[in-house]
Amino acid sequence: MTFSRLCAAATVSFLAISGWAQGQSLLSNMSGDVKIDGLTTTMDPETGIATVSGDVRVEYQDVQIRCASASYNNVSGNVHATGGVVIWRAGTIYRGDSIDYNVITGELSGNNVRSGMPAGQGSFFYSAKKFTAETQLLDRLHAEDVSFTMHDLANPNFHVSGREMNVHPGQRVELKTIKYHAGNTPILYFPSLSQSVDQDQGFRVSPGYNNRWGAFVLNQFTVFHGNHTEARYRIDLRSSRGLAGGFDFYSMRHQANRQNFGHLKFYGLSDSDTAINATGSPRQIVDRKRYRFNFQHRIYLPGPDVSTWYIDFDINKISDVHFYEDFFFNEFRTTPEPDNQISIIKRSDAFVATLMARGQLNKFYRSAERLPELSFDFVRRPIFGTGIQHQGTFAAGVYRERLGKYEQVELTRLQQLGAIGGAPAVNADPLGAASSYAGLLGLPSGTAMSPADVLAGLNVINSRLTEPGYTRFHTYHEFLYPKTFFGWLNITPRFGAGMTSYHSIDGSMSGNTNFTRGIVSLGLETTFKVSRTWSDVNMPSLGLNGLRHVFQPYLNYSYVDATQDAGLPAIDRLAPTTRPRSVDAGLFTAVDALRSWNVARVGFYNLLQTRRDYSVAANNNNYFYGGASDSSDRSYAWAGMNTYIDVFARDPEFGRDLSNLYNDLFWRPVPWISLTSQVQLPISSGRGSFTEFNHGVTFLPNRYMSVQFGHQYLSNNPYFQQDSNLFYSRIYTRLGENWGFAMNHIFEADDGTMQFQSYSLTRDLSSWILSIGALVRDNRGGANDFGILLGFTLKEFPQLNFDLDVDPSTSGSNGNGGNN
């Protein structure tokens, strides 16, 4: 029950005591569960005001109200309660000298009100001389001459006072004329502040030491500009790098998808020592003026409402190639070469149309320019009533590959070395020219270059130095006819046809300036399912309520004829990966790398399902059930495994007869256990056959501990020459009620290197949380990275928060968005 309904129940109960027909009528419209006691009741028939006084007590379901007296105006709907008003409701206590509440408008006001917000809405305690709520108590609060704290004591160690406060529960607190008190002594002053109730935001101070930065203090101050923008202002000081600062603006409109849209960031500094290099890799000379500018946003047309027309911006301007590496290490690991593009998009039920402009804003990164590209992607849809389905794509544009300036310098060096010295000079080069030539030709690293290899490599280098480009038109359309036979056998034949046409080609090694090819594809996908159910299996500890095993073998055959000019410079080409390529031509986006193939993917799924009661889950907070649903029992994928292999009559990449044996597995029985596994095992020899293991498990053995372990093994991969046998772990445990301990490790067993390790100890000091941590990263050949961090988090608004995790975690994300 909301506070407004609570007071309305109390008011009608007052009238019930009086015995007049008006009160009885209102009471009959509420509930028969209301119980009220008072010493005297009176009513003025002229004004319509009823009064109950003398130890007034009201009980209604889980609500109890006590006060000295209360009056109700039946005309205006206003309730006035006075004399030590106390309200208990769902574990929350509200106190005040007097409270006025209007049951018609929902407006609430009071004097000398003292209460607190429940934990799920941003837990804190407050008192106010004047207090109002425009609609309902838990929708929006307004208070004047206010004091609040998160320290649940009569005399808190720390509290904040303000001339005015507006609270939007679960969202933010807005304050004016703020004083921050330690005991009764003011220590900080702010003219105004809009503070999120999110504990990860506020006024954050992060001191520490790192050999890349020296001693440092990172400061972040979060405020809200109106109801639309969250702003984070940064001022940082590093003893080895100097003073830095910037801002991050986040749109509240896109907060559900903040990773992709709705933010504008700037950060800059005058670096006092740009030569610091902790990675062990060769480093380019950079200017002292260093900065980043990032803008990712979506604007709907005509706006402001969501529509099928919109513009997407992804703009990232960086001063130099080492900026992320030096100051935002987490982003360097996840997105080392950010993109730059603007797209106008139209979505419909039948297609997605995109007009894109993509350019090279950062000259030190290689970039595939599209100036512009227009594309239509047609979703799979039935053709009239025939049962035949169509899907396809169309794209036309002007394309050019721009080299990064450092890559251009290195290619020029390799060109001169091969042209003048030939194979002997390339093989003897101490900077690894032979490996570079092998990479350009797709040969294994360490292969000795023959004169023919060097000549072929020079052709590739000359083509790239030309910065290849062309105008391209590409279209491909596929028709499918899914059918079910005998009620269980699913067969989908498909036929596809298309064309790719190139014009005004620059950088062709075959000398062609125009080239057109046709694309023809044939395919057949067939599958069926068999299952068995054990309804009596019941293991609540593993989330089992019945068990069904589904076995689904499948065959996906694909033939593609797409002969390509061997001398054509490829701009949209395959990216290095350990995962198998798609065997559906319609899903193949690397247009220039599309080659003829003849392959059959053969495999089978094993799926274990159980029943989950979603409605019970919502009521009882059994989160592993997923969420509420209109249907009580639904199927849940408890575990699954996909095992498959590719059989080649023609392999476009490595000339194999058989691919690796692939096996992907997951097991997620309950929220405190999750396991994933990806395995590739070679069953033939030759290039393209390699071994990979990728396992991960997350386990919460009890409410005090979280454990994550993982293992990644890679050997003989043609794209990644360096073998790896990597183990990682992340462990957090609570040591009693007030202590916590966390540690992270990344260990490369292939060469016995502990790549990363960090440790932190946390102590809850009631008003403060004290943390101390240390980290070390081995950079192999460069100076080891190490740091010691001291952390303090104050449980107040504005929040003081010292980040412990300045370095990325084992998963590559530090989780706090701080500088790293």
C-alpha cells in the first residue's frame, strides 16, 4: 500500500468511529480490515470536518498509524494529523509533528518529518522541517531545511544538510546549498548537486601508485543536468604524466543501452613523459598534447519519439596510437582501433536500409573507407502464399583502404629490403622481415622466403601501398522452401544467385580495372528431433523439475560458385578467428573474400530441458527461474551440447578434406553455477588443423563467496602464431560481516608467466569502507606494471569512492568505468 492510500484508510476510519452515515459510506468503499481506536470523535456538520482525538490508533493490513489527533475535511479531501504522528509500514517508520494529506490530489506535506528510504530505493535516513510529496510518498519527495545520512545512529558520524532536497526514489537526489558534516563540523560545501542513488556514482577520489603513472589521484564528480543528462567531470593528477581532465556526458534516454548510444566523452592532458613504455613492444614517438574524443549516439527522425528512421553516430578521435594503452587500458584491450562512421537507417518489417559514411579520422589506424555505401538487407519473408521464402542483400558504394602511417612506413621498408636485397636480405633481417612476408602471403611464421616468395610478397606490398580502392555493386538473393515430411523430418532446400561488380579498380595485381563475377549457390538443410521425458526427476538443488532429453541430428550442405579475380585487392575480407566460418552464402559478409566452396556441416544437438515455474519465481525471488510469465510452467534449457564437423569437397581457406571436430557445451542449472566449454580437436593434419580449449565456470558456493575459473588453450592456429595455455581466476569472499577479500590471477602456462595478479582487502567501518590492494602485470620484455591502491568509500551523498580496481579484471572489464 502506498502512503496516500494508507492515510486515506486512516481518514475513513476516523469517520467510522463517529458513526455518521458519511463515514460509514466511505468506510464501506475501502475495506472491512480497518481497525481504529480513539478516545473522542466529533464532527462539524457545517464545515464537514470530522475529528478523532486521544491516542488515535489505526491498523490496516501491514500499516499502523498512531497520533494524538486527526481531522478530515469531507469537502476538500484533506486529512490533518497532529501530535507525534508515527506510521509503520512494511518495516519503514515515518515520524512527524504534523502531516497533511489530500486523498483527492494525493498531495502530502508535513513538518519536522523523519524517515528513511527502503534499501531497494536507495537506503538513507532523513529529517526535514518542511516536507511534501506531489503525488505519492514513494514517487517524489520534496524537503526544505533537510539533513540526511546513511549512518543508522541517533548521532551519525557523517551527514549532509541542505536548504532544499528533491528525491526521485531509485533514481537520484537533487540538493541545493549543501554542507557536508563530520559529526557537527562542516567540511565540504557545494552550491548544488544532483546525485544518483547508484553507489558507483558521486564524488569519487582514487589515490594510488603505478609505475606507468607514478603517484596519482583520480577524481570524478557526477551531477545531473536536468532530467536528460548525467555528467561525470574528471580532474586527475599523475606525478609522472601531469595534470589531466575531461568529462563524460550520458543521455538518460539511452541508459538501457549506454554501451552503444547516448554518450559524449572528452579527456586530455599535456603528457610530461610520453616515452614511458611498460609493454615491451616498439613504441612510436607521440606529441605531448594527448586527448580522446568519443561520440556514440542515436537520433530518431523526426524525433524525439522512437521511430523507424534514425541516425547513428560512432565518432572516435584520438591523439595518438598509444593513448588508450597509456590511460584507458581496459578500452585498449577491448577496442584498440575504434571505428568512425555515421549511418542513416530505415527499418521496416521487410528490410533494413542503411546509408553509411565511414572514414579514416585517426591516420595511424588502417581503415576501410566507405564514402558512401547504400545497402538494403531483406529479412526472410514468405512470397505470397507459395511457402517459398526470400532473403537477400543489396549494397553499392565507393570503397578505399587507407593505411595507417606506421604500417605505411614498415611496408615501405619491406619493399626496399626485398627489391634491393632479395630473399637473402629478407631472411637475414633482424627486425623479422621474413615473418612479415610470410604473414602477407598466408604462410606459417618462420618459413624461409624463397626468391619466388619474395616476388609474390612484393606484389602484395605494392598493391597495399597503392591504397587499393574501387566502386562496387553487390547483390545476392536466396530462396528457401522449408517442408516437413512424415510429421518429423524437416528439409529446407535453398537456391541463391547474385553478382559482384567492381569498377575503377586501383591496386589490382592482375592489372584489371573492371571485373564482374556471378554467384550461384545451392544448399540443403535437413534435421529431425527425438526426445524422451522423465517427469519424476526432481532435484531442487540443481534446478530440476522433470527432465527431457532432446536429440537433434542435422546436415547443412552448401555449394557456392563464386570465382574471384586472384589479383583483386580485398577490402572486405575475413578477420582472423578460431571459430568456423559460416557455410551459408547469405550470411557471409566478407564480400571480397567470398570464394567457391563445396562443404557439408554434419552434427547433432543434445539438449536437456526442465520445467520452470516463472510466476512462483517472481513472487519468491528465485531469480534462476528467469521472471514472471502468464504461463506457470515453461521449458528451460538446463544444459546443451552441439557437436559437428565440416566435410569438404572444396575448402576455400586451407584446402582441407575435414575440419576440426567442434564441440560447444553449456550448463546453467541455477544462478550460482554456470559452465561453458568450447573445444576443437584436429582429426587430420595440415594447415588449418589446430587444437583449442576454452572453458569457464562460475560458482557461488555460499552467500559469502564467488569463484570464477577459466582455461584457454590454443596450439598450431594458422592465424595466431603464438601458442597459449592460459589459466585465469577471480575469487571474492566475505570474511565475517565486515571484512572482504578479492584476488585475480592470469597465468600463461606455455612459458610459465604470471601475466596478472591483484589482491584487495576490504573493511566495513560503518560510515566508511576501507580497502587496500596491490596489482602486478608482467609485460614480457618491458617493465613490469605494478601498483598499490588505497581506497575509501563513504556511505553518504555526495559519495567519496576510492577505486581499488584501476586495472582491468580477468574478463577484461573492471566493471566500474574508472580510468585504467
